Amino acid sequence: MAGIRGLVRIGRVAALARAAMAAALLATSVGGSVHAQNFDENRYYQQCLRFEAGGDLETARQACLNALQVRPDFADAELALARIELGLGEYVSAENRLRRVQNRIDTAEPLVLLAEAALAGNRPGDAEAQLQSAEALLARQGNLELEGRVSFLRGRIMQSQGRYLDALDSYESAILGNPLDARYRLADANLRLRLGEAASAEQQLQSYLTLTGDDRNADVRSLLGRAQWAQGELEAANGNLATAHQLRGARNVDAQARDLRALSLIAYATGDVSGGGLALRESLKRENLTSLIRGNTLIWLLLLLFLVGAHLIGESRIASSSSLEVVEGPRAWSVGQVYGTLVAGLLVALLVTVVYGLVRHDNPLALLTPALCGEMRSLFYLTLGAALALLAWRRVQANGFDAMEKLLGSSRYAGYGLGWGLLFLAGTLAYLHYLGGGALGGFYVDLVRVSPLVVAAAILVPLAEIFFRPFAMAPMLKRYDGTIATVVSAALYALAFGAPLLLLVPMGFVLADAYRRRRCGWEVLIAQLTLHIGLLAAALLSPWVRALFY
């Protein structure tokens, strides 16, 4: 029994020893775990910063999320995550994070990022308020990097308001504060290129490349190529755009497609048809084809089918007749001659635009060059308006009519045109404010920069009304009924000017119906003159209106 009791005592002692050892091991493991957590959160945070600096925002976001999982109250990691989400375009989530850490970070960076999020959400007023708070804090703390970002964001706000010269000044301040940040140079060069200052844009980007030696920034090389393209330096532009395409990541297919489209147009402009076709095919492989046929393009195709259908319906209602009609005196022109005149006017406008692009920019496809298309569209449409009016006038005179009387008629209802023009002016500004740009298309005359060609377009484009209403509707009213003639006239006008069809179709229908009722060419001509001169004056006087065309 004594032996058994001894064994029991020994067992109890051993059990106590094992328990003590387990407790010691547990304490050691808990301490090690705490140390490991402290190591992991900082390691993840440093990884996040490294990936962010390298441009891999998705991996950087995951590293920051790992850091926050280990330590949910890690304010610096949440600030970095908000910054990364802004870079990824997730500004709502970023703004929520910034508001959580705003009072736990003693620098102005959360305020600057909140301004950036507000600007991304199209709230320039909120962005302005955040920037004012950031500037007040920076006046006490001082931080050149953040001051540069404040100037950059203020420039973006001014640009959205149409204050382009002030925006360029702000971008210049941002560049002086941090000349190594490519974003500031790109914003400045983009705006200069949009304003037609291609040489200044190229100089800004070349200065960045010289200063930093960073020739592997795809966005810089692409924009540099476009600036050279706008100046007719096609060989240099081709080299920079090809390099930009090679530097882009495999996931950036949209940017790759844009570069390839530009390369195809440059190749066609230099006569390299096979190279242009290859680049175009490669760009189509990187795009969703349905995205190309949407919005205004889809409406244009549907409107074309609608026009054909209107003609078929009109022709089906004409009674067949085999009798010959003897016409004495002036001869009416036919529907076929209307379409012949339209095709001739389009060809004349296209020819003038190609020749001007070749002589002025050493680029026969200047009409399709992004940095030049605003100026070239103005030339195309002013030539189209003048050509259609002259060709219609000549046809009416050749058929034996008094062109002034037949096409313009009495000025009795000319005052109605002023009212229609003011209504169209208000409708155009409302459209541009709420729906303009994007897939639905902007206005066909670009008023961001008022040049002599834009002024000429505002005066000469309205002359196209002489063709689309008095000239085109006369044979259609004779051959079809009034409804078909009105629909065809409105559709022809909208199809010829192209965009924005959501605005042009109702405008064309109103003018066609007004002419059908009163047969006053002065009315429709003055309506268009009021619209175009009004838009020109508004763009000259109001930065807000100019911003609508950007």
C-alpha cells in the first residue's frame, strides 16, 4: 500500500509538474503571438506601400486589408487603403474610410484625399471646402508634397468650371512643388493639347522625361505621341505610341486599344495601308464590339433605317400612272436631285477638310486626329453649310425659279425664328449639362477654344437650313404627304450633322414642321443663326458654357 501511495504521490507531483510546464508554454506562446501580430501588421503595411509605389494597386489593397485584419484600428493602413481605393476609382468606399480616420491623422492628407473623392463624385463645392481646410492646416504645418496636390486638385476644379488659364496656373504651381510627379505633367499637357497648344504640351512632357529619365511611363509616352501627331510629326508620334502600347500591362486593354487606333490612323495617313489595317484589327481584338455600336452610333443607324422606311411608305402610297406630263415654265426639282445635292455637299466638305489638313498639319486624316478634330469639324461643317446652300441655290436658278423667292420667301414670319432659336439655345445648354458627352455625343461644333474657324462655322453652318427645309421639302411635299416630308427632312438633317441625335432629331422636326405650315425660309434660317450665334456668345462670355463642350 505504501508503494502504491508513493506512486500516487509521485504521479500527482508529475501531473503538477506537467501542468506547470503547460502553463509556462501557454504564457510563452501568447507572448510570442502578440509579438508576431505586431510584426505582421507592420510588415503588411510596408508591403502595401511598396506595391502602391510600384503601381500594383490591387496587390497593395490586399496587403493593407491584411494589416487591418491584424489590427483594425491601424489608422495609417486605413489611410493608405483609402488612397489606393481612390486610385482604383472606388471613391465612395475611400471617402467612408477617410471620414473614419480623419480625426486620428494629424496631417492634411485626409482632407486632401477627401477633396479628391468629392471631385471624383462630381461635387466640386465639397472639394473646394475640403481644400480650404487643408490649406489652413498646411499653413501651420507646411508640406510641399501636399501643397502640390492641393494645387493640382484646385486646377482640376478650375478646369471643370471652364477656367482654363487659371487651371494651367494651378498645374504649374503643382509641378513646381513636385516636378517628379507625372500626374501633374499629364494634367497640364492634356489641357494644353485640348486647347490646341500641342507644342506646349509636347514641351511639358519632354521636360518631364529629361528631368526624371523615366521613359517607361506608358501614359507619358502615349500623350507625347498624340501631341506630336497633332503637329504633323507622324514618325515621332508613331514611335512613342508604339512604345506606350508595349509598356502597358496586359489588363489595360482599353488604353492599348486607344493606342492601336491611333497607330492605325497614323499608318493610313502615311500611306501604310497594310500597317494601318493590322493595327486596326489588333485594336478591335481588345475591344468589345458592342461598345462601339451604342449610344449615338446606334441611334444614327436606327434613324437611317427609319429614313429608308419613311421613303418606302411614301412610295407605296403613290398611285401608278403611265401618262406623260408636259411642264411649261420653271421645272420642279426631284427627290433624287435632293440626295444628289446632299452627296455633292458632303464630298466638297470632305475634300476641303482633307486638303486643309494636308497643307496645314501635314496630315490628310486630321479630321480623325483627336487633338485636331475640334478645329477640323468646324471646317467640315462650315464648308458643308455653305456648299449645300450654294448648290441648292444654283439648282433652283437652273430650273428657272427665282431662288430668293422660292427658298426664303417672305420675311413675315421671320420673328418666329428668333423664338425657336432661343428655345433651341436653352435646350442645347440643358442637354450638354445633363446628357452631353460620352456615348450620346457632344455638340458638332467645338466651342472649348473659339478660333476663327469656329466663328466662321457659327455664321455659315446655319445656311444649311436653306437646303434641308425649303430645297429638300419642296419635292417631298409634292411627291409624298406632309408628314412623310417633315419626317424625311428632320432625319436627313440629323444624319448629316451626326451628333447629338437626341438633340438634332427634335430640332429638325420642329423646323421642318414650322416650314411645312408657313413656308417661310427666313424663319428656319434665323432660328439656326440665333442658336449658333447664341452658343458662340455664351462660350465667349461664360466659362461654365465653355466647360460644357470640354
